[in-house]
Amino acid sequence: MRHSTYNPGMTFSAISALSPLDGRYAAKLATLRPLTSELGYMHRRVQVEVAWFIALSDAGFAEFKPLTPGARTYLLGLAKNFSVADGEAIKAIEKTTNHDVKAVEYWLKSKFEARPELQSAAEFVHFACTSEDINNTSHALQLRSARDVVVLPQLDKLVLKLRDMAHAYADVPMLSRTHGQTASPTTVGKEIANVVVRLQTACERIASVKILAKMNGAVGNYNAHLSAWPDFDWEEFSRKVVETPEPLGLGLNFQPYSIQIEPHDYIAELFDAVARANTILVDLSRDIWGYVSLGYFKQRLRDGEVGSSTMPHKVNPIDFENAEGNLGLSNALLRHMAEKLPVSRWQRDLTDSTVLRNIGVALGYAVLAYQSLMTGLNKLEINHTAIAADLDASWEVLAEPIQTVMRRFGLPQPYEQLKKFTRGEAMTKELMQGFINGLDLPAEEKQRLLAMSPGSYTGKASELARRV
């Protein structure tokens, strides 16, 4: 027999949360939670229902006269001032309806009590709509806000921080390690500049995704709409509601063709774009972790912080490890959704609904990672001594420029000569300069090579870093 200490009546707290996003890391995601939580979803559903209702009143139907300014202000206020108490009231209705969108409809109608103007038009709430007309538009509003208010601003902060580092360290020479082996030197700033350019491109792609929405009925053909008013241009009406800026419209991009659900291709595109940015940051996290391990960067100490429970000397690169782990979790969810959401059996199945409830989870892990990265980057201090020592112990990297100059002047078998001289041997300044002195090169070229060191052999790295 299995025993459990679980108490189903225990009070919920951060340490009893199933997800660390709502537990350990709850405070770090305070800006995302109102947008992508279930409460945020309900809020957007109310916004969509209100926008549709007001637009219907302005459509010119004899049966639904234009609303008075007072009624409009009241309705827009229901959406603008939507609260936790409102969300809980909708959840209470859902216990009876067992249908979340219908619960929103009934809640909105309940707000018409004591307002005869609205009560008389109550059946135009959710008029001709299928649940997915409300859901897909609500998800679109959630995604747009999450992208524009939280995700992109967090990524922009990282870009700016990395750009500042690229400029600050543009002239700091650093040994490259291709395949983990010593290679042609670069600069610290240039390696960071590489990430800046990649991340800027990724951000542009995230920002460029058009957020789409449809409001065309149960199977995308305006069947119910046309049964009520056959001669009305419902497609143009729906387009206007979707594209008119908030608060009277939704300010989204109109999707003219769909089954019952919006096809979700744009969501897949958006999530693929976010996942690409995340992958770039995984690459950065691992590289910085490696540079910390090599001693190229030190980490600023915080009073009272413990690196190891048993090894007092340790200062671990935990922020970069935390970022890498959470970026992986985010991408696992984002990529699953990007593959799953555009697939729906026939005119619709319900598998997308439960998956879409995890939008906030997928983006939450990404935002958490962005914050960890920023914390880690702000703790870094460059270790000039360690970087310079590594370069000075790697004179073999000058085999490349020496054999290249030899090629220019037609000396025999330059690559082969340097291969025989340097491979598997510990190279020093004296050895390399002795080799150069024995070459039949013009005096000025020989002097140029003799003046070269691993730290000076960085090509255009400094210029490229400053230019980013």
C-alpha cells in the first residue's frame, strides 16, 4: 500500500505550485502572467465579445440600433477594468455550463441587468459566433501583447547589453578555439558582436510575424451570419472588427480562409522564430560558461552567496546554466506547438485547445531564461591576465600568417613546412621568430612577421566589433 502526505485541502502557496513558473520563479514573471494566464485569456474573450457586440450595433440593422455613448463607455469599461473577481465569477458560471466561452457570454449578459438598453439587445452578444471566433482572436491578442510587451523588450535588453560588451571589449585579443583547439585569434568583442547580429535578426523575425484572427463562424463560411441577414457583407464586417484598432476593434490582421479554427500557421511561425532566438542564446550561454571555466571571465561576488555546499572556493556560473536549462524547456514546448497546432482533423478537433493553454508556460520559461542571462552578463568581469597568458602560450597560431605570406612570395611548400615545424610541438616566440628569420623573404615582410604576436594577429576583429 502506498502512503501519501498530500492534503487536498492544503492552502496554495508558492512552494505548493506544480510549476516553478508559479512557484519558485513567480515574481520574475509578473509582467507575463496577466497576459497569458487563464485570467488573461478570459479578459481577452470579454474584449472580443464587447467589440463584436458594439460593431453589430453600428452595422445598420433595424433590429439592433446604435448604442448610446453611455452604453458604449460601460461596455468598454467591462473589458478595460476586468478583474480577478470577474474571472472568478465566470469560472463559477462555467461549473454549470461546462463550457468556458458560454460562461463568458452569460457573464456579460448578467452585466446588462438594470440597463434596459443593453438587456433588450442581449441576444446579440456572441451573435452568429462559434467559440473559436472568440478563442482565436483572444489568443491573438494574448500573443501580440506577450510578444510586444514582454518577450521583445527582454530580448532588446539583451541585445543592448551584448552590444555594449562588444564595443567595450572590441580591442581585447582572445585565442580562438575551433574544434576545441587553439586557432587564429579574435577579440572578445568580436565574438560577442557575432551574437548581437544573430539575435538582432532573430528579433526582427519575431517582430515581423503578422498576428492573424478570423471571425467567420462554425466552419469558416459565415453560414449562421447569412441565415440572419443574407444580403449583408459579413466578410467585410468581420474584417473591420478584426482590423479596426482597439478599443472598438481588435487591431489584428484578418484571416479570410479557415476551418472552424484559425489555421495557427502564424503561431507556428512566431514560435519557430522565438525558438530560433532561444537557440542562439543557448549557444551564447554555453560559450560564456566555457569562458568562465577557462578563466577569461570572473564573476562578481555577492555577499552571502554560496557556490557549493561543500567547496567554499566555488563561484559557479549558475545564471548561464539556469538560462540554458530554461531555454531548452521553452523550445521543447514552442516546437511541439509549432508542429502540432497547424494540424486539425477535418474542420476541427479539440487537441489545439488544451495545447494553447500552455502559451504562457512556453514563453514563461523563455522570459525566465532571458532574465537569468542578463543577471549573469551583469556579473561578468573580464580577466585580462588569463586571456593574455593563453595567447602567449599559443605561438603556434602564427603558422597560418607565416605560411600565407610564404605563399604570396612563392616559397616552396609553405603549408607543409609549417606543418612539419609546428604540429605536435610546443611553440614559443623564440622558435617562431627563428623560423621566420630563416625564410627567404623581403626584409620588410620579414620584419612585419617578426613584429607579429598572437595578440596582434586579430584581423578586422576590432573593427567588426565596434561596427555592430
